[in-house]
Amino acid sequence: MTVKVIHWGLGAMGGGMAKLLDTKTGVESVAAIDADPNKKGKTMAQLLGVKSQAAINDDAAEVLKTEADVVIIATGSFTREVFPQIEQAVKAKKNVICIAEEMSYPRQQEPELGEKIHQLALANNVTVLGTGINPGFVLDLLIVAMTGVCYNVTDIKASRINDLSPFGPTVMKTQGVGTTLEEFNAGVEAGTIVGHVGFPESMAMIASALGWELDEIRQTKEPIIAKKYRETPHVKVEPGMVAGCRHIAYGIKDGKTLITLIHPQQVRPENEGVETGDFIEIHGEPNINMAIQPEIPGGIGTIALAVNSIPNVINAKPGLVNMTQLPVPPALLADVRTLINK
Ligand code: NAD
């Protein structure tokens, strides 16, 4: 008996997960759901070059009749958007791994839906986990793990400085790349330039793990103005225009900032000598300084975390869980069946 996985969403992330899973032992892709007319009707083998001959279907109710241990959902970013999919998968008695950013800690922005997911998971005896590179790892789980070697922690400052150059037009628009300063400010005001999705969730994950009750999470979004010309296949940025968004979040308690998370995202950072990386400073006893250069690649990291979390989610107690509540997932190198203990 292999561990059986259904994929819901076979885009850049979900497709990558199916390909990664294809290289693993003791686990197989048994079915897939995708609404894209260019994907449905094809087999997974035809679309992705994997072994699975499962046909891609947009009839979720039908697909979810397939016997499976886990459904991996990689369709959207927001809890409200993926909730109907989670509900349907959970009612079909499947564990769920979801990479929607808000699902890394859904109770933060959608407390009612978070509680609903938890109760549904309990009633159906399955586990629901949100994961991904960020939120889900770099600016939350990794920080929490590093505090494990501390006697005490007074405050935390961490940054993920990354390169947006590989991404397409949607990311350029949501980060304001290629806009003028006026357009950037108007976009932030109107909510069309969103910056990073996931700061409240990362803050909540860190604070709840450490037992800190934050009074307030404050966020700022500033334009990164290019001094030199920058270009990608999707955008041209003249000097004086916006090359990215510096999004910062502050977790505040009793007027003191306990957590600062900094995420400047821009195209061609190397043009102006900006070195990318993931940096964590924990102030306490002892002080911890961690630097990962360059940054952990977001796509690979997200695909790997979703697949590597399969045994953890099957083994976990039922309910809604976040990444800090499960063992840290190792790379899935062993036969997956040997890692399942129920
Ligand atoms: P994508 O657009 O390449 O793929 C999404 C796929 O889902 C598409 O094939 C689409 O047809 C399918 N889909 C969407 N809604 C559907 C529905 N209701 N039913 C069936 N199929 C549906 O996107 P992606 O790059 O693969 O990313 C997926 C999501 O994951 C995005 O919202 C992204 O922001 C998020 N994400 C989170 C993290 C993280 O760190 N937590 C990292 C990467 C991506």
C-alpha cells in the first residue's frame, strides 16, 4: 500500500509538487483537480511527464471519491477563497495540506473560518495544515526553531531580501514594480499593490509559539526607487521609478516592538549591489544571528515543504494545525510508508 495523494491545483506550485512526488518512494499521485480548460481532460502524465495516469478533472466531488490519504491544495492565497475546497476535502475524510498564504494561520484574519475548519477536521478525524516558504517557514517556523536554543528572548528582527525578477506580470502588479511613485502610493491606498501576503500570519505563529500576546500588528509599504535602469522579460524600470516594495511588519506589546519582519522585494537587486538573503536576529540569551545567502528559493522551498509535510500531516492529531505545532519536516528521502505511524 502506498501513501496516496490528490492534487487540487496543478499550476506552478501544484505541478511542481506532483513532479517532486513522482521521484519519491512509497507515495503516489492518484488523482488531480484543476479548473483550467487547458489542463482538464489530460492525464497527469501528459501534462507533467510524471508516471501517474490519473485524468485531470474539474469535478471535485467526483475526484474526492478516490481513496487518498492527503489532498494538497495549491489554488489561491486567501482563506475565504480556499475554504470551500478545504471543506469539501475534509468532508471526504482527507487530510489537507494547503499553501494559501493566509492558511498558514487562518485564525489570525479569519477567526470564524479558522474555527470552522478546526471543527470540521475534528469531526472528520483529519488534519489540516497550511505551509509554504513564507509564510510557513522562513519568517516564522525557522525563527521559532532558533529560539529553542535560547534561555530567554526579548525581541526578534528578521528579513527576507529577495529577487522578484523570475516572476510574471501578476507579481509585478501586486508589488507595484514599474510604477511611478504617485502610482505606487495610489495603488497601496487602493489595495491593488498589496506587497507581501502573510505578515499577520507569521507574526501570529511566532507570538503564539512564544506565548506573547501582541496588542497590535502595524505594517508599512514603501517603494524601492531604482537609481539605475532595471529590466526583466515582464517589466522595464527607469531610474526614478519603482523597482519593488519594502514591506515591514511590527508586532507590538505594551508600546514595545517585540517582532520586526522586513521583506523588501524587487527586480534585479544586483544592479544596485543589493545582496539577497534570509536574515534572523534573535535578541536574548544568547543573541542569535543567522544569515542564509542567497535567500532560500521560494518556489522550490514551497513545493518541497508541501511534499515533505505529508507524513507529518498523516501522523498528526486531528484538527487545524500550523507549522510550529508539528515536527520540523525533513526532506522526504526515505520510503514514505516507513514514516507513517498510524
Ligand atoms: P498558479 O496560478 O500557477 O496555479 C494555480 C492553479 O490552480 C491553476 O492551475 C488553476 O487553474 C488552479 N485553480 C485555481 N482555482 C481553482 C479551483 N477553484 N478549482 C480548481 N483549480 C483551480 O499559482 P501557483 O504559483 O501554483 O500558486 C498557487 C497559490 O499558492 C497562489 O495563490 C500563491 O500565492 C500561493 N503560494 C503560497 C506560498 C507560500 O509561501 N505560502 C508560496 C508560493 C505560492
